[in-house]
Amino acid sequence: MEEYKNLTIRNWAVEDRPREKMLASGTQSLSDAELIALLIGSGTRSISAVDLARQILHMAGNSLDKLGKYTVADLTKHKGIGQARAISIVAALELGRRRKLADSPDEIKITGSADVFNLMHPLLSDLAYEEFWIIFLNRSNKVIGKRKISQGGITGTVTDIRIILKIALESLATSLILCHNHPSGNLQPSEADINITRRLKESSGLMDISLLDHIIIGGKKYFSFADENLL
């Protein structure tokens, strides 16, 4: 069977070619590798686009979540993936992430830490660096806005409490929720995380604004200060 291993897609049966298969049976009929192959467009002299896509998935541990964290530079390290192909893959994954955000209703009511995670996970889970966000809520605990306050490196970011309170007052928010990510996946709060939570709770309390929670997102899991009775 070795002689068939490196057949180009052009030599496949029509019903097995990704484009024709999608047109005949819909996108749900395609595997992850076949969808990525459509983005790649074509293979090389020695390997088909589908097999190249399989190699890329293997590089990411067959995880679309991990693949979503790859940059153009990461992908171009793979033989057969140039800048244009890498850009197509990264752009498609970014569209998928934005679709998740677009599906969110305009007014979300926060009833617990899981609601915060569901709201912020699409924004933070794929980042290779830390971002610090604040969620602003009204008296009914409905989200009236969210804002990225700072962006840092792999191990940390800097947050200015004065900026947070200024935005909160301008938004007429009655409560706040802090949220940031740990790219390492380690959910344990650092001393800096604990310190900023304590300081913001004290400062916002002076303005009659409640700090409801601080959520740390790491991959598909999260840590809640409120759930752990750390507020």
C-alpha cells in the first residue's frame, strides 16, 4: 500500500476530496485535518494537503485548542507551511474565536463564577501572554461593559486601580469583577494577584462599588476568589 501513501488529492476518488466532500455532504462531514487542508489549499510534491494538515494537528497534540494558541511564526516552522498558509490558519481560528464572542447576548446576568468564565474564556484562553480585564455590572448583576485594563508578558501584567475606578464611575457600575489569564495553565493566584484583589476591594468599597470576584483563567479551567472565600 506504500505506493498509494503519497497520492495527491487530485488522484483521490472525487467523493474523498475535501472540497467535493464538503459540497456533497456539508462541513460536518469533514475531519479537522480536512478543514485545515482547505485552508492550506495544496500540499507539496511529496505530501498532500490533508497529510500536511494531519502533521500540523499532530504538532499541536491533535488539539484545536492548542493549535489556536499558535502564531504565524510557530506554524511556519513546519516544513510545507509558508507565511501565507500560516496566516490563513491563524485567521480562521481567530474568526472562530470571535464567533463565540458574537454569540453572547448583549445583556448577560452574572449569577456565579461559571458565568464569568463562559463570558471571558473565548477572550483569554488562547493568549500566550497575560491580559487583565474588568467586568462592570449594574444593580441587577447584568454586564454593562468589560474593558481590558492591561496586557503583560508571559508571567505577569501591571494594573492601575485608579484607571479601574475611573471607568467604573463613568459607567455607573455598582459592582466589579476582575478577570485575567495565566498562560501557563497554573490556576493558583500569585502574591501580586492576591494583593491587587485586596487593594481594589478596599478602594472600590470607599466608593460604594462592590468587588464580587476575581477569576483566573488557565486553559479550560478557572479559579474563583469568591468560590474559595478569598474576598
